[in-house]
Amino acid sequence: MSDWIEVRFINGDKRRYPKETTLLAISRERAAFYTSPIVAAKVNNDIKDLQTEINDDCLVDFIDLRSEEGIRVYQRSLVFVMVAAARDLFPDGEVTVEHSLSKGLYCELNIGRAVTPEDIERLEVRMRQIVAEDRPIVRKSYQLQEAIRLFEAAGQTEKVKLLGQLKRERVSIYYCGDVYDYFYGTMAPSTGCLQVFGLLFHPPGFLLRFPEKDHPDKLPEFVPQPKLAAIFQEAEQWGKILRCGYVATLNDCIRNGQIADIIRIAEALHEKKIAQIADFVSEHRGKVRVILVAGPSSSGKTTFAHRLNIQLRVNGVWPVPISLDDYFVDRAHTPRDEKGDYDFEAIEAIDLELFNEHLTRLLSGDEVKIPSYNFVTGQREYRGRKIRIDKDQPLIIEGIHGLNERLTSAVPREQKVKIYISALTQLSIDNHNRIPTTDTRLIRRIVRDSQFRAHDALNTLKLWSSVRRGEERNIFPFQEEADVMFNSALIYELAVLKKYAEPLLEQIGPEHEVYSEARRLLNFLAYFAPVDDDEVPLNSILREFIGKSCFYK
């Protein structure tokens, strides 16, 4: 048996190495091929940390900071440095990672008193000292029960509960000096590669800031998001009402037979919020002529618009819906993206001139012939549909560009209500491992595409980066333009989506480039106990993705 292995690289190069050579050693040879620090690697399309030893012939693709995977590793590793620094400075305190905000992570430092700007300055200084030390971040494998005892001794109750629910024989614990923690995902090899970061006081907590993949050598411009911050605070309040802030607590509720109550309360919170939004619109009746519902992919815009319509009718307001899809330009005039593919998410894919002309005429009381877009032929058609509205009837328009003033430039701003909707989950895996809102939306989309669009999970994952680029260009820059925000996340939904998504993700083999993402999502869903969908109401936003919605017959 040979003591050597052959490693193939993504650019076609091949090299032979002794067995048990680490990815870290190989990465040092390959660093010249990358323009930013290498933080992990894909081995046969499966993500590994750099301390992994190679014992078989394989394909290796190193991950630097110019990829989503690399930035994810970077963020996670920075959180670990932050945890280590906080334990040094505030040994009786606890730092928690709450949610994303303003291109960073909003965190809180619980030290028995109000946090001051000086506390955050000290924390950043200590983090920079740890980075300067270039401490190795070391993975150690433990028997599950050993790991549980380790966290019991440290008084980390949520981690103990979470680990106790895992169906694994062994788990990996990462060390940074004497500080250890359990993290959902791969870590950087050492603290020295985590040079670009910053802390920003954001009462009552602070923001952990880090670079983006397009510019890994600098921090992005800070843009305050007070409205989004408020909706995240509301999500946190909903979690407190449900007494369910962490996955382990949700699993306990599932196993104790309490999930039906959780579902009913979560759905009631949604209905109450939608009714409040309807009341807000109704209070401005006569003045508000257009209601715009916008949000990223799989945020539940369509079901929300249906439910808002009902609540408005309860208030005596009868809105008339218009679909933006019917105003696509003919396929030949559709703009293309940087890869040369049709960019249906660009605002220029909509006939803005015709759309605004029709809006103006409708709001003036005229009858308008509404087009229908034929997605097969790629052309606009007229099928005899006509609309006329009364002066107290608002139009309700749902689509990704609703917050952009260019879409409805012919309508004065004071005559519009803009509603932003997204799935801002209230749950965290534990106090240091948040659940990204994009993961919830991606799992929703995988299930929906399979149920209703004849797309498998492989196709959905391949397209997701393009969808995300469209969101960054067309949606997120306009979030703070919203008059109202609605959080479409349901605290129980991932436990329901689990049984739909897992078989779809299992079909993706290691020969596919997105295999590592499929495995990441499967590992993530493994934290959740399954829930049957019998108790999910037929008007739930979740039904838009799993089926049997009362709004789609």
C-alpha cells in the first residue's frame, strides 16, 4: 500500500503528498493562487477545516474570503475570538449573538449592568490582542457524553440541552487558548487571519462588523437600519411570549406535546400584526391609493398580501390586486446579468412606462385593459381583463421592487404605503450560533420549488447565489424605505419543513459543486425534532411552501 496520495486542485494541477499531510500544510503552498486568506477547503466538495489530514486521493478546492463559504467561516471564527475576549474581560458575564444587522452581527453583552461604549472599546482591544497572538483554533473530537460533561462544568445550560438531543456518537469542540466552545460549522485555522473587523456600540448591545466577499480587505460602509432593528426586537419579544428562544427548548416543547399551542400562538401573533397593518392603512383611507408589498425570495409575500386583503375588507376597505409579473417587457428586451443570462429580477425587466401609465389612469378613475404575460412565449398578451377602481379602493401590488420609488414614480409618495416582509427567525441554535434568515428562506424555497415548480434541490441551490445577488441589488438597499415591516418567520417552521427538505437534500451527491451546501443544511436540520403539519392552519404563510393553502386551489 502506497504511503503517498494524489491531490487534484480546482485549476487542474496535481501534486503528490505523504499520507496524513494536513490541508493547512498544502494551503501554504497554494496561497499564491489566492488574493485573500485561505480559511478552509472543500475536499471532494465537502467542507473541511485546515487541520484535517488527507489520507486518500482527492479533489481539493481551497476556500478564501472571496466566497460565501469563506465569509461564513470568517464570521464564525470572529465570534469565537469575541467569546474568548469577553471571558477574559468579564468572566462572570456572557456574550450572545442575536441577529444580523447593518452588514454585521448584533450582539449583547450581559454583565449585570448597562453596557457602555468603553466596555465595547475594551472588548475590541482584547480581540485585537488575541488576533495578534495568532492563536491556533484547534478542533478536538469528544464522545458526546464527554462533551456534555464539559459544558455542564462550565454552566452552559443551552449547549448541554442541545448536545443531549443530538443523535451522534462524537462531536467536535473548538479551542482558542483555554477557551472552548461548540460551533455549528468549520473554523479558521488560527486567529491571525482575522485581521479585518470592528465593534460598534449599538445600545443596548453592539455590532460585530466584518468584511464582505467582494471586498475582503475592508469593512463595508456602516448604514444604520433603525426600522429593521425594531422588527428584530419585535421578533425577540415574540420569542419571549412563546418562551422559546433556542432550538433545544423548541424540541422540548415538541417532545412534551406542547407544539400545537406553540403553533396557535405563533399564528395568532402573525394575524394580530397583519390586522394592525390593516388598521394603519385603513386609518389613512382615501389618502392611501397604493399598497406595495416587497421582500426577498420566499419571504411569504403572496400569502401575506392575501391575508392583508382580508383584514382590509374586515375594515370595509376593498383593495384590488395587480401582479407585477404581467408587466414584464417582452423577452427580447429583458436585460441580462453579468453572466449573459436573462435578469428577470432587474427593475428594467418591468415595463415601467406602461405600468406607471396604467397606475395613473386607474387612480384617475379610468377603466384599464390589464396585460397578461405569457411566460412560455416571453411576450405580453391581452386577454380581455379590465379594471376600474373607486376612489376609496387602494391597489395592492406585490413584488420585489415595491420599495423602489422608480417602480411607482407616477404616484406621489404620500399616496403609498410600503410594506417590507422577510423571515427574521426568532430562534437561535444556542447563544453563540444564530440561525441566518437566509437559511430559513432557502429551505422554504427548496421545499416550494419541489412542491410546485418541478425543480429539485440541486437546481434551487445552483440558482441561489444568483437570487441572492438580485436581492442585494434590488431589495436590501431599500429596506428602510418601508413604512411598515412584517416578520413572516414562524418559530416552529423549520421543524415542519425538515421532513420535506431532508429527502430532497439527500439526493445531492458529492459529484456536485453544491454538495457542501446540501450537507451544511442537512446538518443544520438535524438539530430539529420533526413536527407533522396537521396543526398548521390552511391560511398560514408556511402553507405557501408546503402546500394545502386555502389561497391556492
